Amino acid sequence: MKRLFKHVYLQKRFFIAVTAIVFGFLLSYIVEDMFGAIKVLFYVFTLLFIVDVLLLFASKGKLEGERILPDKLSNGDDNPVHLEITNTYLFQVDTRIIDEIPFQFQKRDFGLTSKIKSGGSKSYSYMLRPTERGVYSFGSLNLFAISPIGFLAKKYEFNLDQKVPVYPSFLQLQKYDLIAFTNRLHEYGLKKIRRIGHTMEFEQIKEYVQGDDIRNINWKATAKRNQLMVNQYQDEKSQPIYSVIDKGRVMKMPFNELSLLDYAINATLVISNIALKKQDKAGMFSFSDKIENRVVAERRSSQMNLILETLYNLETNFIETDFSRLYIDVKRNLNQRSLLLLYTNFETLDALHRQLPYLQAIAKQHLLVVIFFENTELNKFAGKKAETVHQIFEQTIAEKFIYEKKLIVNELRKYGIQTILTKPENLTINTINKYLEIKARGLI
């Protein structure tokens, strides 16, 4: 497709016809009897070209287009973009659609083609998967109308300059919104966890009904009323649950085009929502060389929106993480025993040992869960068949790092610190499982 004038583009069919006519004229010098036939073809081509111009540019019809975007896009998920195209020409047109999508997607060959009947409309959808938070800018929606003759295309440009923010994965939040309260947890990778012990608060004494736990019979009240009475309990509520996000340079490492920081952000959004549904208080903060992005754990109705907006603005600062700052801030500002879900990453035992005294000190006052990541690229590399000495050497190094991750888990558990070692894509599910396990076991 080559541009001739503004909004006018020549098609392949035009160039094929011109090439055939030129070749015919050249051939007619050799075969004289062909000259008349070639002249007729030239006149037919000229007539068709004029008709094509009249159809596209002199008729009253046109193409109309609209791009329909959601209010915000979900980071790390497939988000639908809808296009509505209407043909008001008196004839069927071939359409070529080029939507100017944001530069972050690095797509230079994006395009759709279809046929639209006269007076008809068609809807198109395509998916975009952003991997960074922020504002994404869409450009113009370009439509090309091609008549049945197919020599020319008329361009329609709709200046639909639109900006849409990319937020942490609210689609993932919706997916896990209710599954923590159903009996089908296994379908989503969640474990069924048996309640252990009593994390209950006394509520009232009531008459026994079939199905009540006989272990809760209140014998004194039974003797006074001359009928079975039982103690009724309710789950302990309003426990502070904090997501603590390390935003130092160790969290910038990418997996499947998404940084570890964004995996942690998406998991924080989901676990905060589930904690609030469980009647706990949800809060968060981030740290590196200082404490930032603090949302105090509360149960107010606006808490999820506040957490969402805070996570939207959270960025890695490429600074070495200072765990001493974390310890000082936790000691100074968290007076009530809380569950701290710490998202960070340790690659070696030496890196852990430098921070272990601070983690131990935090774990004395709060229930600390250290969440860090498997290096899935190393796992894939270690699983390949080694054929050369160099490959054997590289695989040995990879297996050493994989084994060291397991040693880090054992080292933390040795000091009574809960841990999650997870693949980035399983972070949310494993964090939910750990939270439900802690609640069931009455650890907080």
C-alpha cells in the first residue's frame, strides 16, 4: 500500500494491473496483433480507476470508527480493547484497521482486516498485556476503505488520543475475591486447611441445638436452666495484616516480562482484600533505605482503594535494602502484634546472614513471614541435558544456587521464622495459603 495523496493509497491490485499493461505494450512491439487488445485493456483499466475514485471519494458513504477502552488496565493480565466500525457506503468494502497502540507494547505490525457490508457494523476485539504500571497513551485509529474494484484505499483517521492508567492486577483480585470462602479452593490451587485449636472470642451462652459442638456445653448454665446450654464463640477479628514490600534493586529482576516488585504488588492487592473480607485489618508499606508508601492497617470501607492507589505509585529505587531501617520502624510504629508478609529476595546465604539479626528481632514481637522467589530460569537451565564440559560446569553452578535457596529456607525456619519460597507466578496462591494456614492454626 503506497500513499498517492493525502488519504489516498494505491493498492497491490493497481500495481499488478499497471505492470501487466506496461508489459503488454512492450510485448506488442514484438507481436503487432496484440497492440489493439492492449489498448482496450488500458482503456478498461482507466475506466475502472475513475470508477474506483468516484466510489470512494464522490459518494456520500464513509467509514466510522470508535475505540472502547476500560477505565484502567490490569498489570500482567490480558485486557480487552474493543473497536466498533460502521460502513455507510452503498457497497461492501474491504477494511484494513491500524490502531496506534502505546509504545510500551513494542508492536509495529499491528493490523486487522475484514469485509463490512453496506450499512453494516462490525465489532473487533484484541488483547493487550501490560507489564509496567503507569499511564499508557493510545494514538489515532486508522481505517482504510477499499472498494470491490480494489485499486485505491481511502484513509479515515480518528484522533482518538486516549490515555489509560495501568494499575496493579485488579483482575487477579476479582478472581480470588470469594474463593477463600468456598469449598472449591483446590480448583484454584488453594489448600483446604483444617482448623487447629481455638482462635476464638466468647460471644454468648445459648440453648443447645443439634449440630453444636458438645465440647462447648456450659454445665453451670445447664444446671441453672435445667436444659443444655452451650458457649458460642466467634472468630477473632481485626488482627493487623501488613504487606511489607522490599523495593530495593533485588526486586527489579524480571520474570515473564514482569518484575518481582510487580508480582509482590499484585499479591499485596489480593491478600489485602481477602484479609478485609476475613474481618482483619489490612495495611502495607514499602522500604529500601527508608520506609515509604505507608497505609496503616484499618478495616474502613475506603481501605482497598487507598491500598490500590498507593501500590499504583510504588516504584523500585535501585538502592541497597536496609533491613535495620525496617526493624527500627516496626519497633517504633507497630505496637500491636501483627502478621507481617515480607516480600523480598535472597540469592545467597551470605545475603541472608547480613539481615538475619534484624529479621530475628522483628519475629520476636510479630509473626513474620519471609517471602522470596525461586529463580525459574535457573530451574529450566538445570533441567536441560548437559553435553559438554562447559555445560556441565554451568549446570553445577545453577544447581548450587538452587540448593542455596533451600538452605535459606532451612536457616529461617531454624530461628522460628515462617517462609515461602515460590515461583513468581505462584506467589499470590502461596501467600493466600499461608495466610489461611496461619489463621486456622491460631498463630496470630
